[in-house]
Amino acid sequence: SGPQTVFNIVKNIVGEGMLSLPAGVAAGTGLLGAMVIATGFCAVLGYTFSIMGRVCHATGGTTHKACAEKASGPALAQTMAITLMLKTCFTCLSYAIVIGESYSRILHFFGFTGVLAGKQSVLLAMTCFVLVPLCLQRDLSILSFTSLIGICG
């Protein structure tokens, strides 16, 4: 449904940014610089979402691939599909890195040591027992509730 899609998109966009923005500020960007950068990204993302909406309206397409095919042909459509697939893969990789780092540090905080508390072991366990089962679901609408909880948190 519409609200579920909104929650999932907001959680995806905000999730990683909320983790990386404070780290960037702490590393020396400074609050003013971070605010300028965040405002710039906000403007660029808003503009690109607006453009995509106008392209969908003009072409009657409902996906990036459909819009690209109607605008320029099958070569651009295939390029869009591959580009979005690669973007999704790299997004998953970045989340996997965050999960491995975060949960490894959490385990170390609670006194766990050794190979099983290492970043690679934690990442492998999280991938096998959490991420893969989530990815194998046929209907991802159930995740919109966790997205809503994550946004509120």
C-alpha cells in the first residue's frame, strides 16, 4: 500500500544517513558544514524525485526501466535495470558492513571475545540467519511495520 511504501523508502533513505552523519560531524566536518552538506543533498534528492515523477507522468511508465524504454529505447532501459541492480547490491553491502561493525562492537561490549565475536563471524551469522530469510520472503509488506518502528526510534 501507499503508506507502507512511504515507510520503507523513508527508512531506507534515513537509516544509513542517520548512522553516518554524526560520524562525519565528529570526524571534523563540523555542524555548520554538515548542515550545508545535508541541505544540499536534500535539495538534489528532492529535485531528482521530482524529475522522476515528471518522467513517469510524461511516459506513463511506473518503473525506471519502463520510463527509460519509452524515453530512449531498450538499450537505456537495460542500462537502468543494471544500474539499479548494482545500486541495490552496494546498498546491501553498506548495510552489511554497518551490521557487522555494530553487532561485533555490541558483543565486545557485553564481554564476548574470540572468533565468534569478530566482524566477519557476526556478519556471516547475521547474513545467514537474518538477512537471507528476510530476502527470501515473497511479500515484504510485513517489513513496513519494522520500518515505522525504526523511523520512530
